[in-house]
Amino acid sequence: MFHSVRARLTLWYTAVLAVVLVAFSGISYVFLTREIRSSADAALATTASEFTAAFANDARAANGGSAALLDFRYSDRALMVFSAAGRLVASSKSHLDARDETRVAAHIRAHLQGFATLPGGVQDEGIRIYATPIDVMGIRYFVVVAHNLHDQAERLESAARALFLGIPVALLLAAAGGYGLARTSLAPVTTMSLKARQIGAETLTERITVENDRDELGFLATTLNELLERLQRAFESQRSFMADASHEMRTPMAIIQGEADVALSRPDRSTDEYRESIAIIQASARKLTRIVESLFLLARSDAGRYPIMKTRFYLDEMLADCVRAMRSVAAQREVQLSLFGSGKDLPRAEPARTEDPLIVADEALLHRMVLNLIDNALKFTPPGGSVTVTLETAGSTYVIRVADTGIGIPEDDRERVFDRFYRVERTRPSRGSTSSVSTGAGLGLPIARWIAEIHGGSLRMESSGEAGTRFVIRLPRGDDSAAGDARRPAESASSSI
């Protein structure tokens, strides 16, 4: 029961109300006690004042005031006249007994005046008196007005009994009402919980009903719907990722399996035929390896667990290494690859700098980023074209451009080239014929953009058209205080390669 929010809310509400009621009742009881006693004292003092005035001016005072007491009779208080020696001279009929009169006489003999409370017996609450002296015809008397405290005690006891009985009843009623209110208020939460429990991987399109979007429960429902929306997008992205990955891996695996089956089906095949089959298997295995490595890199990047090993190195030498690594590929495709050269529509752009381009970054990742861009440019550049890599310095930022004179990217596809597994179907002229170009797994550009972003930079398509496509990378210099010495360039990086 106590695991329920409604029960805990009811207990807290009842506990707080109990503290408030007890505090209020205690303060009220104290004020009631003071008011009752103040009223009783005021009545005693008024009665004494009235009787003293009448007793001093009445000729009947000569007989000790017995006749004057006839005009002052009260049911709740007694009037008594004592001599200076403490002898009772006159007394009105009252509920005071002989013991009370004896206690009052002893008080008068001590010549005490004003208010006083005389204790009683075990079951007697005592009496409250007011004593004042008066001189009549040269004789000193003491006028005493007395009141038994039994009535006050009964009134206060009745008030306390009412509080002791009323507080538990009020708490029970408040607990029942609070539980009902909590149940009614939290009913939408229960409904949302049941609805959320019904939503699974196959029903992520369902949403929780928002009855009032301006209160806290409506805000909670809206937040849950936004969470479901993000989960739906994540599931759809994951499903698409898995489907595309399996599709990309199926082709090279099928080729490997097919070539192996063909090679083993005929025992009398020549050495050249075996070498051809092994070459096909090798090419497919390399493609499969690249896909697996790319998937592994993307998985670690999505999980935020890819280690970034930053060092200081010279960016121009890293670009020269990338160009040298792709030189044979460019030669096979009859494409001119140059660093800091001049392309068809790109003027020669020597880096305008007064110092070497030193950067603090992960050299292996930047190397892969540039290789992906160069490889992508070579794929869609026809024979006789050119691919140019340039490096410029703009303040504290390095700007790398990779431009080709290829067939360009259709306008409808320019916003999607950085999506994973998305490949643009482009037509590439090839020696008098046209063929559709769609190679690779569609992971090069997404990985390149991710590498640029984790270094605090950016990668975007600067232009694309009939004259070719140009990608631009912007990278910050990084923290120059990084440990390690940078190696010096061994040769000029502005030469054509």
C-alpha cells in the first residue's frame, strides 16, 4: 500500500494537516484558558467594586454589612466581609463551604490584597478570590469576592475533550477526501502508464492522449510523446541501418561464395582461371572489409566511445601523403590528381601563410577523411579530368578544398549525400559510352563529416554542377600546448603529384 503514490500523498497530507490542527488547537486552548480566567477575574473585580461602593455609603453597614449583602447575590461567586483580624463578619449564600471560608480567612489574616488562587483538595480545583480593604466609620474591613474554579475546569475540560475528539475525526475525513482527490488527480498518470506499457517496437507510431497541455500532467504526456517520437526515429534509423548494411554486405559475400563454388566445381581448371577467381574473391573481400570497418567506426562514433588520439603534425604533409596514396588509383582512371594545383575552374591557390600549417588533431582520422573525399571525387570524374586538393589558412582555421571536374551531383540529391548508405546514381561518360555510376557503400561522406565535426570543424558541399563538385573542410588549429613534437615536412607540399 505504501508503495502507492496516492497512499504516500494521503499520508503526507494527513500528517501536515495533523500538525496544523494540533498546533492550532493548542494555541486556541491557551487563548481560551486565558480568556476564561481573564473574564472571571474581571467579574470578581467588578463585583467587589460595586459592593464596596454600596457598602461604604449604606447605613446598613453598621451591622457588618449583612443587610447590604442582600442586594448582591450570585450563583457563581460569593461575597464575604472580613474584619481586619480575619473574622468573617458577613457572607452571601454561595456554593463555598466552610473549608473554603477558612482558607480565605487565613489569607485575609496575612493582610494580602488583590487576586489570589487558593489551592483545594485532591478533587477540588481551588478557588479564585479578589480581596480589597475598605474603611467604614473608622473600622477596617476586607471585602472578598470568591469564585470556585470547578466550573472553569469543567469548561476547559469540555473544550479539550472536543478538540481530542474533533481532531481525529477531521483527520479521518481529510484522509478520505485527500485519497479521493489524489486518486482522481493521478488517474491520468495511470492511464498514461497503461498506454505506455502497451506501446512496443511494433506500435511506436501510437501516442498518449493529451487532455490539457497547459497543466503538469499535460506537460508530462507531451514529454512522453516527444520521447516516443525520438525512439521511433531511432528504431527506424536502426532498422534502415541494419537493412542497408546487410544489403551492402550481401553482394560481396555472394560473389565470394559464387566464385568459390565455381572454382571448386571443376577440377580441371587452369592456373589462370584459378587466379582470376582468387582475384575476384580478393576484391570482394577487400570491399567487405572496408564496409565492416566503416560500420564498426560508425557504431563506435554513435556510442561516443571512439578514442581521439590528438597529436601535433603538419597538415600539408598529411595532405601530400593522402595524394601520394591515391596516385595509382588516379592513374588507373586516367585522372590527374594534384595538390595545390589548378583545376579546370579552380585557379591556382597557393596557401597564403607565414608559418607552417601546424594542427593538433587525430592524424589517422583526418587522413581517412581526406582519402574518402579524394576517392569519392575520383569515382565520378571521367578520364582526362582532374581532382585538386588545396589548403588555405583563414585566421585560426584551416580550409581544405577537394574539387573535381566530374559530372556533378543532381540538385535533388545534394542534401542527402551525407546520409548513411545513400548513393547517387550518376551517369559517367566513358570513351564514347555512358554508364551508371553507383559504387561504394555510401559511407565515405558520412564518416568524413563525422570526423570533421568531432574535431570542432565542418564539412559541406560548396558547389556542384556541370563543371564539377567542390567539397570544403574547415578545421580549427587546435590547442598548441598538446604534447609531442611535430615532424617537419620533408618536401614541398605544393608540387603536382
